[in-house]
Amino acid sequence: ARVVAPSGCNNACTVFKEDRYCCTGSAANNCGPTDYSRFFKGQCSDAYSYPKDDATSTYTCPGGTNYQVIFCP
């Protein structure tokens, strides 16, 4: 299911609002990939595809990092 939001595409959690997609409630401690996150991971293997994805897909910046994102036309 693809639902287009005003600013882009929603994720399965936003669309279905179910514990298994949001890694909340009954799935908080046992959250795994879904068909949707597997598809996304297949297209972009180093992307973080669901709330508890593997640590190799998690990128953080050191504290105090300052950056600017500029979108060109």
C-alpha cells in the first residue's frame, strides 16, 4: 500500500498504525522486519528500514554537530 503524504510517502507505521509496523505495544520487544521494510532494504541496503533495524544501518552524529541541508531546484 502506498499512501502519498503532502511531503512524500508515508511508512507502514503511519499508514496502518499497528504494533508490528511501529514496534510498539505487543511488538515493542519483538519487532522484526516486515514485507514493506524488506522491500525497502532490498532497494537501499544500507538504509534504516524499520524502528529496530540493525546497528549497521544506524548513523549518528557526534553531539554538537551543526549541518545545513540545501535543496537545489
